[in-house]
Amino acid sequence: MECASCGSLVIWMGPWSNLTHTECQVCGAVNNQIVDEPVDDEEEE
């Protein structure tokens, strides 16, 4: 995942049994990742 603020790596944080949030490895932003838009397999006409 990519940070919306600085473009760096964002990873899930928390215990393995309960990953609670994401955090940027460079700027420390919490839950600030760029959301990937779902890709439709069918073309709209």
C-alpha cells in the first residue's frame, strides 16, 4: 500500500491475531493509505 501524504510504504500494525490499523513507515501517518479503485472486468458501453 502507498501513503496518501508522502507516497511511502504503508503496512498493517497490531498483533498478528488482530491487525488494527495501517501506518506509514516514513511519515508515521495512521490509516492514510491510497485506496485502490476496484477494476471491473467488463467494459461499460
